[in-house]
Amino acid sequence: MAHVCLIEIFPAECEVYGYKVVGLAYREAQGLIPDGATASQIKAKTRELLTDSESVERLRDEASALIHDPWIWAIERYRRCGPELDD
């Protein structure tokens, strides 16, 4: 199965919050939803986290503390192969 980039799944959210915050929200949503959850349920939970101002602030703090960027390779691949994105 091909890897799907966060920008492909959450384009508007990545533009507003940045892909690191969205990635952390997505990772957290996966942990909050029981095993066997559908992709739609995980997306909905991620978006729910991103609408909560306290969660967003916490996620921004966590994103700024990241030393290793676990998503950058996928973002770079998307930029090379996908549509042009503004930084």
C-alpha cells in the first residue's frame, strides 16, 4: 500500500496548523480510537482535536519541541511528485 501524506489527507488543516501539529493530532487520534477504527473515524477525531483550542496549543508546543521530523520525507516526496504547494 502506498504511503499517503498528511497534506493529501488534511490539506486545509496542514495549511492552517502546519503538518507537524496535524501529524501529532493524527497520531493522538489513532491512540484515542479503539483498534479496528475506520480511516473516517480517525480523520474525524483528528479534526475534533484540531478544533479544540487547548489541544491545538498543546500540540503546537509538542511540535516545536520535536527534534526529529517524522513526516518530512513524505512531505518532500509529495512536493516532488504532487501539485505545487506554497510554503
